[in-house]
Amino acid sequence: MGHKIIKNFSLNMLSGDPKKKTALLINPPVYDTQYWAQWSQPAGLLRIGALLKKYGYRRVELFDFLETTRASRKVPKHRINPEETYDQPGKEPLSPIRPLVVRKGKEELPLFKYHFGKTWREFEDWLEAQGFTSQNPPDEIWISAVMTYWWESVRDLTARLKKYFDSRSMIILGGIYPTLVPEHAASFVSADLVVVGEVEEASDLWPDLSFYINPPDYAIITPSRGCRYNCAYCAQRILNGGRKFVRHRDPQDVVNEMYFKYETYGIREFAFYADALLDKYEENFQRILELLVARKAPFRLHAPEGLDVRGLARSFRLLELMKAAHFEKIYLPLESVDEEELFKFGRRHVRLDSFVKAAKMAEKAGFRLRNLEVNAFVLYGLPEEKIEQVVKTIIFVSEIVGSIIPMLFTPVPGSKIYKQYLPYFTERGWDKELHMLNGKLFPFLELNEGSLADYIDLTRLMFTLNTHYRSKSFQLFGPTKVSYAFRQCLKNGFEQTIEQYKAIGMENARVSLNWQGG
């Protein structure tokens, strides 16, 4: 069967008696320069597994390349060459391993690319141990692909599977990547079926953790789907089938899922993932928290994607419940202090006063500021941005909250910004080489006023302001004499004294070099 793009997919579309079929679920490795393993559980794939069980499949197995242990959530990695394919069984990176080089003018930034996750050898050994061979292939292989800029590992995985099983297994590809760019997936990945959008009959099933021999120590919870907003850098409308509303699960069902995983696997940590977690919060998310608090749930809760500051700023009760239900940290998004910029991104519902009010109410509810308990995302690397504007945003966030989370901007296929700059991407071939849109590679560097050194310094500035001593970070506009003296030194001409002595240092360095040369 050739590549086939399918919308509104249902399991009934597949031929064969489920009770006689074997399926393999695979969460692919990641090719990237950096990877944060926290909260990387393939919840969508685990819901598919639950659906296959519901249909009575004879055998369903899972191989998660990114699986971590309870002792450590670190994912193993090894260096690979950029632009090299690993689509042949037994293929290893050629030596020497060379870095991927980001350039602007005469500046260069070498970045090594890694294969994050279990190795291809480990995967093939596992297949053999499970009895999967070209003579005994699984009937179906279900693969979940997330980020569009991670597509290369999916390409290599599917090509290897085709060779390993002699094309006798049907490969079904789903997830964010094929949903946003189905034609790209159909052209560059060796899947038989490319599934666009949700598999709706699996959407509200509980992700099945029983596929892991050693179950993880945390679980992803999805209490709702969809978002009312349509921000310029987000492609959620495509991911949610064009819907302009939010679909909520019954709060009691969400709590029941959490308790089942606690009682069955001993899980106490839960991460809520939803595009609009605070939509209609009084009858939904707040109700979940009320149920947990009433039962004195022994959980630790997280919302890693951030919370709508407007929603938080409206309800102290909500923040009190989050504290009582043992939320570990609060994450607040703030793309820019320039409200005109926010309007340009379609973020008309975001206001700086809402951000400040949410932070102060979080502190009143018991979450400590300047102590990594309340954090703010700062987005940078956007097209045509000004360095001064990013610095202002960094200082503002540092002053109000204290903890900054740097977020390099990645243009998402299907979003308004992606469409706006598509000619720029097409000219460079990045509409096909989607890995080059990875924010860590600074895809808009040529359009921005900042140099490579400037962008590295922005990151340094954020990490410097985050530095803690005795449980707090330094406050530039704080009330102490030290803060005041710091500000005075910036405007009383002390910079000229520094520059004079730096010049003397350069002369001494030249003298030293001349002396060493004889």
C-alpha cells in the first residue's frame, strides 16, 4: 500500500480481525542539539494502546526510545552528524563527528547534534527478543511523531522498519508532525498511513501505563482539548480540527484517572497538559482541584506549558486551591513587555497588569517569588525583533517574578507567522528541511538586528538574573542600598572609568604577547 493521508481516522478503517492482530507502538528517538526529558511521556500513543486493547487486539507491545528510569529522568544520548541519515539497520555515525554550524556574517556557533534516547542497536535487540522478525512481523506499527523539526528520526525509524520487516507490517504515523504537514510526512517518511488530527475514539481514554515493564513515576493528564484563541505563532486550530471552542472532560473522570494511577503504579506526580487549562475554570479545572483537596490527595502537581495570566489574575480562590492541592511551581507566559508586539502576535487577551497581578496573587497564596516557585517564559528569537526590547522584557520579568525560563522561538508550520515567512523558508529549502526551523538554530537570525554574540548574551543575562543565593535572586530594582548603588553606577559615568581601565588591560596584553614572541 502506498502513502495515504487520512483525516477523521477510525480503527474500523483497518482490515482484519483485531483479535488476531499484533501491534507495535513506538515513541521515536529525538535528533536535536539539546533535549529536556521532563514530562516527555507519549500520552497520545499510550491512549492508542488503550484503544487497541479495547478493540481486543491479540498482542500490543511498546518500545519507547525516550523511556527513563524512576531513579533518573535523564535520556541517554550520542553524537550524530548533521544531514546524515541512519535509515539502514546497523548504520552508525561516520567519523569524525562534525558539528552543525550556525553563521551570521563572520560569526560562527558550532553545535553538536545528538541522537537522544535508546540506540538503534538496543531497539533491534529488543525486536529480536520479542520474536519480531521478517518472518514474524507485527501486523501494525503505530508511531507517534511530535515536533515537526524532529521529523528526521521518524524518517530513519520507518525506513529501518520497512527493511527489517521486509515491508510486511503496516506502518501508521500519527501525532503533531503529520497533522501539521501531512504532505511532507507522506513524501519523506516511509509510513503506509499518515493520520491527520485526533483519533477521536481514543481522545478521552486514559493513557495505559501497563505497557511499561517499569512504569514511570509520573503521568500526563489531559483534562481538556482546544483553545478559543488563535495566536500568530501557534497552530492549535489545525491540531484541533479548526474548532474554536474547548472540550472538557468530566472533572470526576480526571480525578478517577489520577487515583487509579496512584493506586496501581504508586504515581504521585501529575503534569496537566492542555492548550487552555483555565478555560471555564470554575466548573472544570477548579473543580478538579476541589475534588483533590477534599480527598487530601497526596500528589505533586505541575502545569509545564504555563497558565493564562488573565485567568489567574481573576481568581485568588483558584491560586489558593492550586497551593492546597500541592502545585509545585507556577509558570506564567510573557512574550514581550511591548503590548503592541502582543497584539501583533494575536495575544490581545494578555496584559502586563494581568501578569503582575497573577504573580502577586500567587505570592499571596503561598508561592514564593524569586525562588523558582513562580516562573515566567520569555520568548526570544522572533523575526525582526529588537535586542533592546528583549532586554526590557527580561528585566521586567526578573523584577516582577525573579525566575526566567528562556524560550527560543520556533516557527510552527501552519501558524500565521510560518505562513508570513514561508518565502524566506522556501528560499532556503527549510519548508522541506524542517529541522532547520528548530529555535536552537536561530532560524530568523538573518532578519534580526542581533548578532550571534548578542543572542548568546541574552541567554547569559537570563541565567545570571536567575542565580540564587540564600534562596533568592538579585533584584535590579530592589530596595537595598546595593540595588540602588548598582543603578546609580549605570548612570553616573562609572562606565567611562571601566572603559579606561579596560583599554589599559588591552595595552598590557599586547606588551605581554610581544614579549612572549621574543
